[in-house]
Amino acid sequence: MPGVKPEGVEINLEDDVLTVRGACAPEHRRERPAYWEYEVGNYERSFSVSGQIDRDRIAARMTNGVLTLTLPKTRPSQKRIAVKSE
């Protein structure tokens, strides 16, 4: 997310949809580049999240314009059921 500061990132999880938004303001310079590889602006992306994701342990980290989201899987439930004799 080039140009977005960590405080400009908003991440929401609603109804199994994870939405990532990033807002940045263009820098005002006197010079204009002859070529831009990308435009500076706002970002938004949405993802469907399955029931296998542990929503309480979702984490986000931003380093040098790279946003890293960690979506850990839930632990499979295992239970041993005892068989009683009559």
C-alpha cells in the first residue's frame, strides 16, 4: 500500500467479509515526474473469510508500505467419546 501510513489503514470484519481500506493524500511537489508507475490514491479490497478462520486471532502489521494480514485457522475440535456398557 504505497503512500499509506499505518494510521490511514482500516480493517473491518463483518458478516464473513474482511475489508481493507487505505487512505493517503498525494504529496504536493513542484516537479511532476515524466512517468508514474502507479497513481497515488485510496485503496479498498474485500475478501470472503471462511468459518475455518479464528476471528479473534486475526492480526495486521505494516512495514515500509507492505501490509501483512495473519488469518490463523481455528484449531480442529477433537473429543473422545467414551462408550458405556449397560
